[in-house]
Amino acid sequence: MSPFSSLTFGQRLLELPPVFYRHIQSQPLSEPYLVAGNARLCETLGVTSSELSQPAGLALLSGNQFVPGVPALAALYAGHQFGVYVPQLGDGRALSLGDTVDTAGRRWEWQLKGAGLTPFSRMGDGRAVLRSTIREYLCSEAMHGLGIPTTRALAMTGSPDPVYRERPETAAVLTRLAESFIRFGSFEVFYHRGQHDEIRLLADFVIRHHFPHCADEEQPYAALFADIVARTAQLIAHWQAVGFCHGVMNTDNMSILGLTLDYGPFGFMDGFNAAHVCNHSDHAGRYAYNQQPQVGLWNLHCLASAFLPLVDEDTLLALLSGYREQYHQHWLSLMRAKLGLAESTDDDEALIEALLLAMHAHHTDYTLFFRRLADFEIAADNHALRDLFVDRSLFDEWAARYAARLQLEARSVAERKLAMLAVNPKFILRNYLAEQAIQAAQQGDFALIASLHDCLSHPFDEQPQYQAFAGEPPAWAQEISVSCSS
Ligand code: AMP
Ligand code: MG
């Protein structure tokens, strides 16, 4: 019997041979309680959200009881971590519960994160703490609201059981959903072990379920790789345009579907800093904001190696060489949209670069600036924007160029404004907001999680009731330190 009356669980990973996963037994947490449930995602799935907190739902979402007859599996993968190949990683604290079909006919894999030890846990405890689970829950739904491809969050459960990080904290389990959680590292592990048959099996599985159109191509595996390159380029262009830093772009955290995956020490930038490093453990700044596009390519090179048994090297190199231009075109079109430019001119990129340089110099709040830019007036002093710069003349200089450029636009001012408000979010998950939700939750109050989730699901809408989430961060926001410890 399924814990949710309307859902039938399957386990598609079983189509792959046992070398791809390990079976996991349930490791119950005591006194589980629901911290948050995603009513909108429930609707998509065809689940009544009240079922999440009923005993069968809660038992599943906390990992205390798996779906009868459906094996829970932890997947094997490897990956390059901070540039170094680690031969075996795998789901150390995640497991797949199985998959279900939603009301639109799409199949979702369900994972629990923090449900206990697996054979891949290495030195870890298989658990997650409430703090990091809240961050992943809120950020995945914020990204979805922004229209950026991501794994989704269905529910979060907590337990008084202690989990030790720098200090004792309490356990939590995230239920996250995606079309697939297969990573670049899922391919890499078999390449480095010389198990080329398994690479082919995995590629066939991925094509069958996620890239079926590739099967009709002359070279299906090359077509698959081309699609992964394209999706990665698009994803990272989205991150850059919205000011998001992932924090740990190791190849084991890179989704072959181009989803934002494995939220750890991520961060949306407050003041713009091109070299921003959100992960305090990343001392060399390998995954700094301005490195992300390049790291995407580096990671694709790792994946390309794993594709060598399937696709000839020249083809792979040619596909990799297209990444930069694809990334650049996506980025440019996203940035043009942010500036409200419907036409294209050769000088647009220089105009965007000049703006980013000025914002970098002044640590101008990235989200506030672009939101306010919708109100830019050609023959005015635009003080709401101007005030975001310490040196007002730098803004004035740029504003004069921007005003001249806007004269070339055919759209009406009202149309431009509407278009800009639809792409420049009013709300992002600022670190300090997540921190406030965490502190309240640690005292047993989950109301802020629910409000933030609701607000961030519609980040482009005015939502005056959430005005308090839209301002500049308080001074203490700069002191927040986020690292891999979660
Ligand atoms: P990450 O970079 O945080 O996505 O994780 C890298 C690897 O460490 C993955 O194999 C994770 O499953 C594993 N890992 C992270 N935290 C834990 C933990 N608390 N217990 C077991 N494995 C973990
Ligand atoms: Mg990971």
C-alpha cells in the first residue's frame, strides 16, 4: 500500500544492474514532526497536502517506513571535488524512495536527504540538520519560483534526535523530487574504473527516460552530450543573471539534466561583488561567482572523458567548444531582458559590462538595483537608483548611456516596465532571511518558513504583505558564515 492514497510508487533505477546502487534499510528517527509541506507541489503530484502530516505520510517523509514493496536505494557516483578526482562518493545521506507519476503524466523520483547511513557515508553520519534542510527547502522552491531549473522540495520533517556538527543540533529529513538525480559523477565513476559497459547502460537509461529524442539521432550519445552541454550553459547563465552562487560545483553536484542540485553553502548576492565566494570553506575562491561559467565548462570536460567510450574525441571536443558561445548568448539575452532591451545592438554588452563594473565598485545591491531599474526615467535624476551608488557620478555617467540606448527601443515605457518587472525579482532568498527562518524554527516556530516559501514562490509579484522581505539586508547579514558543514 502506498502511503499516499492516490500514488503508486515504482523504482525505475532497478532497470539498471545492482552495481549502480545499494539497498538501504530504514533507520527511524524518534518523534518525527512535519516542519513544512509544499501544498503547490502536492497539487501537481495529486496528493492532498494534509496526507503529509498523517501517520503514513510522516513515517515515509522521515524515513521511518519506506514504501512497501519498493526498495529504497542509494546511488553510486564519484566526482571531482575542488579539482581532485575522488573515486567513490555516492549517496552518503540520500536515498531514492522510488518514483511516481504526477497529474500531468510526468514521472518524479523521490529522494530523502538525511535518512541515515548508507554504504557511501564514508566518515559522515548520514544525517542532515534542521538548519541546512531549511536552506535547501527554501532555496529549491525560490529557484523554481524564479524559473530556474532545480530539484524540488516536497516536505521537511524534524526530530529531536541530536546530530553533531560544530555543536549539537537536531536532525531533519528533506523530501526532494526531480525527474532524475543522476550526476556527471554517475558516469565518471565507471570511466575511471574502466567499466565501459556500465557507461553505455547508464547513457541508454538516461536517453530512454530523459532525452528520448536523442534516440532518433544518427549519433544518440553525441546528441545526449550536446544536450547536457546546452542545459549546463543555460543553467549557469540563469545563475549569473540572478546573482546566485552554488558554492560547491563539484562534478558530483552537477545534474545531467541541468538542474540546480545539492544546495549546501549557496548564496544569493546582496551587494554585487564579481568575485563573491559564498562558501567559507572555499579559501581559494574556486567556486566564486565569476568562476561559475568557466567551472561549468571544466566540469563538462570531466564528463566528456567519461563519454570517450561512447563518442569519438573530436566530436566531444567540438561539442565542448560550443559551450562558451551558448553560455554567452543565454547570458546576454537574460541581461538584455533585465535592462528592458527588446532590440539588440552591438554596444549592449559593453553597456551591461559597464553597469556590472560600477555595481562591483560600489557593492550595489544586485536585486534592488534591477528591480528599481524598471522605474528608470530618461529625463530624471532616478535618485532611487542613484542612491545605491556611493559615487553618484559613476551612476550618472552610466545612466546617460542607458537613456540613449533606451531611445532606440520601439516598445512603450509601460510595456518595457512590465517586461522588466517580470524578469527582475523583487524577492530572493537572502542569507539573512534564511537565517531568521532557521533561528525561529530552532525555537519551534515554523511560520517564517511558510511565509518565505509563499513569498518566494512568486518572486516577481509585488506582494505588499511581504514588503519586509524586499529591503536591503541588515548590517549583521555580512557576518553570516556558511560552509559545507550541514
Ligand atoms: P556534498 O558536496 O555536500 O553534496 O557531498 C559530498 C559527498 O559527501 C556526497 O557523497 C554526500 O553523500 C556525502 N555526505 C555529505 N554529508 C554527509 C553526511 N552527513 N553523512 C554521510 N555522507 C555525507
Ligand atoms: Mg552532493
